[in-house]
Amino acid sequence: MVSEHAETESGPAADSTAQVLVASNRGPVSYTLDEDGTLDAKRGGGGLVSGLSAVDDKLWVCAALGDGDREAVRRGVGEPGVRMLDIDAEVHADAYNGIANSVLWFVHHLLYQTPVEPVFDAEFRRQWASYETYNRAFAEALAEEAGPGAAVLVQDYHLALVPGMLRELRPDLRIGHFSHTPWAPVDYFRLLPDDIAEQLLRGILGADRAAFLTRRWADAFIGCCTEILGGTGRTRIGVHGLGADADFLRRRAHEADVDERMAALREQVGEGRRTIVRVDRTELSKNIVRGLHAYRALLETRPEWRERVVHIAFAYPSRQDLAVYRDYTAAVQTLATEINGEFGTESWTPVVLHVKDDFARSLAAYRLADVALVNPIRDGMNLVAKEVPVVSDHGCALVLSREAGAHEELGEDAIVVNPYDVTGTAEALHEALTMSGDERSGRTKRLAEAATALPPQRWFLDQLEALRQG
């Protein structure tokens, strides 16, 4: 239900009482503006939404991301416990697309083609100023809204400067920062201009506690701080490996719309065939193109699998406002078409590719999967690797990149691959397809147990407790 409220413009003293605050670029609700001028609200999900549901006296500060969101702010429309910031659209575009997604994401995922990029020129500096402005807007809103001594949990690379800025405005607060991405090793992090690298580190070190998804990413951050700043100062470092929400997934995976999608997928696959499943956004780090090359290599080198296996590939478009992502999405579609043209028969389509986001269909594919292919170049965690074993109907072999954060917890029972090694990945797919049913079932059970060790609500509450204890 949408309610009416006015944006708070006052300072923290008299009427700011929130004791738990979360800050993130994307909030728990978004708005679309219909042709007749009405606003429709859509609730989001995920670990933060689930975690905050267990907390009273909370506030979520987020950015208005589209025209509907901005119109909602202007009309004073919102939900209790959410403050949406109407930051200038051009400033947001510079900060979000220009810096967060085109620089920081590329650094932490090691995506640059270094002979030609990055180029940190005057345009970069102009966009960096917008990134500072964007972070300052969040810091000022949090400072206004937080009650005395409140706990503030700042999320991700979009808001890396917020902890330091907020510390200057409200030294009484308990401030945490959580990185949902990997953290770059120091030599790669130092691609950034020296002053920018230092500013980013000092921004996060404004927090009482900086937390990461794996020990590897935490150690990389510590390494950068040690090399560039001489240490992490008084900031404590923590690790919280976000797990799958088993209860939700198992319940949702057996609802009627999922059963309908399963029937449709079974028809596309054909009777008696094995399935290799991947579910990803068409994000550069997900390595979908090399995954398709590996599947092609499997069909070339192991012809016995022709007409006996289907690769169900869900590649949902992401960041299509950036040309490099549009090109990548097109490359995925082109390669899938080529494989089908080269190997397909009248009764067998080797690659079943879907590019329209459909959560029910994703769950249906999880349940059908004989093999799950998760081969990112680099990934903070990768929840798909954790979700598939949880809902698999008959057991699923997991082919997992050693560069996924999930490898830290799941590597022992996965078939681990070097994400750049197409030949090795093809052999891993063959190994997974030929795994005995008993071994696959045993591995799936252990993978599911590891994958659900820290479900979303506990993941959030553990961070909150650790921040308050400090």
C-alpha cells in the first residue's frame, strides 16, 4: 500500500529517531508512472529486505532511479521506513554509470583491457565530482535521519565515500560498510589515480566496521589499505558469506507458475535428455560467452553428447544503457544461434536461450538441472551457485569457477574450473554429466547445507550485532 508523507528536511536533533538505517543505491520499492498519471509501487526482495523485516525503528535511504521514483518523491508518495532521494538525474547518471559501473565495477572484477583502458582524463574527473556529490547527498540524509548513536549500514561500491563523510557529520553513529563485490588485489586497484584510490579507501575506513562476502575479498582490501595507507586504522574488518533463503526458495519453487514453466522447458528440452543450466544477467563478469564456447567444445570433442544434452541458458539483459553491455548481450545471442546452426537437428535444439527475466522460469530450470554451470571471471558471491542445489529435484552437479566467492564455501563438493580455460570447462561439463546418481545426490545435499548456513535474515542481523558490539 502506498502512503503519503513529506520528505524530512530537518536535522538530527529533535525529530530524528531511527536507530537502524540502511543506505543503498536501489531501495526496497520502485515506482512506475502510468499514462493516466497514477503511480504503481513494486516491492523488491533480497537479503536486505528480509533482514530488515526483523528490525523495528528502521529507515532505508535510497536513490530515486527513474522517472516514476522521482515523481513519487515530488508528490510526497512513499512507504513508511523508506526515504528516497531525488538526486539530479545527470549527477546520478555520472555517479552510477560513469563511475560505479564503468570504473569501480571494472576494477574490482578485473575487466579492463589494459592496453587501451582505462583512461582517467578530464571527463573522468568531472564524473568523479558527481560521484562525490551523490555520496554526499546520502551522507547528509543519513545524518539528518539517524537517532543518537544509531547503527548505519552502508551498502556497496556505489556509496564507498559515505562512511567517511557521515563520520564527519555525525561522529556519534555506529557506521558499517558492506561490499557485495570482490575487492581488487592491490596491483590492479592501483590502476586508479593515486588520489582516487586513497579517497576510496579512506571513505570506507570512515566506518567502524567494513565487511565482505569472503575472507579473500577482505584480505584484498586489507592489502590495499596496508600498501597505500599503511593500515586499516581503527576500522574492524568482518566477513559475512550471504547464503540462500532455503524456506522461501523451496516454497516458491513448487508454486503453480513454476510447474507451468517446468512443463514448457521439458517440452523444449525433449524426452530423456540431460540439462546444463545457467542463470545470469548479461553482465561482463558472468563469463557467459566462454561458457557457450565450452559447451560448443563439449559437443565437438564428445560427440556422444549430441542430441543427448541441452544447454538451458538464461541471460537476462543488464545495464543496457551502456554500449559495452548491449554488445555483450548481442554476442551471447549470436553465439547461441551459431551453436544451434552448427549442431542442431530437426528434433534437437542444443541451446535454449531466454533473455527475458522470469523468476518462476529460473526456478523451474533450477529444479530440472542435471548440471549447473557457474563460471564467472570474478564474482563477490554468486547466489545461483547456492540456490540450485537447494531446489534441485534429483540432484545437480555444480561446475563452479574458482573466482566466484561461493567457491570458498562450495568448492569441496563442486567441480572447480579456471573461468578462462574453455577446454578445461568443457571437460568439467563432461565429468559433471557422467557423475553417478549417488555421488551427485550426496554432493547436492552437502552443497545445499553449505549454501544455507547463513540465510539472508541472519546474515543481516549478524552484521548489525557485530557493529553494535564494537
